[in-house]
Amino acid sequence: MPEHVDTLRGWGIPVWVTYPRTVAEGLAMIRDLGEVTGTQARAEAMLAELQPLYERVSAQSASRPPVAAEWAG
């Protein structure tokens, strides 16, 4: 809803928009959100748990063939 974002910004309300499309982007969003909200320590604590899991799963799935998927949402 870009028009809503523009309206809020026009009123002087800070707006942060994100749309992570991958797990890696989601992890980066956690770090960014921690910075935006002043909760970097909490974000880093979450990432300390999530990042190794993501790396492990990525490594394990790297040799597997991709699977076709469709979204009808």
C-alpha cells in the first residue's frame, strides 16, 4: 500500500518498509529491525540462534535438486 506509506510520511511519521523474499533477507531484516527499534542486542541474540541453523540447512540442501513449487495466493 504505497499510498498509505506516502500519507504517513507526509504527516511526518517515520515508516520502515520491508519485504523479505528469502530466508537470508529475513535474517537481514531482523538485524535491520533491531537497529531501527534500538533493540540490537535482542536482534543479535535471535540471529545467534537462527544464523547457524540457516547455514546448516543451506549446506545440507545445496546438493539437492530444486523442487518446483507454485503459489496461488
